[in-house]
Amino acid sequence: MTVEKKLNGTVVRLQEGDLTALPVDAFVFYAREDLALGSGFGTALQTRGGDTIKKELAAIGAVRPGEAVVTSAGRMQAKHVIHACGPKFQEPETDKKLRDCMLSALSLASHKGLKTIAFPPMGAGFYGVPLATCVDVMLEAIRSFLKGESSLEEVVICVMDRREFEAFEAKLNKLSN
């Protein structure tokens, strides 16, 4: 199931599925400050993409919360992975840090001339960002970013389950330019 909305000429699409298998120019990975891939989704990135991503991240070194960097996607269908560092475990200024993280990822994608980008529910899993906060901040950051000049033609939010889908769907349906 998918839901689409057009914001200032860009399609914002919500769907369930495997983020790493989407036919997009880039997808976003919720990165740690040290850019280590870690377990879970990080292991999936390394397994599906190969060692290239890990080597590129080692050369970059680290990022601060709110920043984003880009690597290739190795053997995956996407061309790039944007590694965006956001808030963790209910730390202070969660909303601001998540917004900065989102805007950094979107800006980086547009600066590289990318047409399509896909996001997971940023920080709403392991890093403890409440789903309601994640939904509100992500969709508001996307809406705000798309008011300006951008190369992006499609922004995908790819969720893992019905609970996440319904939370994003309710907010997306109310979103306007």
C-alpha cells in the first residue's frame, strides 16, 4: 500500500517495504557520530552493499549530530547512502536535532543533484525517538525544505509495519504546501 502527496511539485510517497531495495538515487541511514555501521540495519548495509560503504565511512571519520555525509551504496540498487546523524535516547532538543538531521540529508541530496531519496522513520527504532515526534518533525522538515529550490522529484518514507504506516499516513493526509 502506498500514499502519495504532491508538495510544491515534488511527490512525497509513503510505503511499506525494504528501504535498501528501493529504486532510488539515495536512501538515508540513521548514523552514529563515529559512522560505525553497528548491528541491525548497519549490518544489513554492510552485507547488502559490501565493504565499500564501511571503507568510505572510515575515510570520512565522524559527524556531529545534525550533519549528513554521503557514500556509495555498493552492490545495492540505490546509487548512494546518505548517513544522517540525529538525536538518540530522548536527549535534549530532540525535535531540533532531528529537524537539522533531516534538512542536512535533504540538502545534501539536492546539492548532489539527486532526483529520488528515501527515508526510514528517522530514529524511531533503536534510538528511541518517539514515533509521534518522528512523524511530525520528518514531515514538517520535508514540507519546509520543498518550499525552496531542489533537484528532488520524489521523497519516499519507507516504513516497516502498519503502525508506522498509519502514523505517517494520518499526518501526511493533513499536510499542505
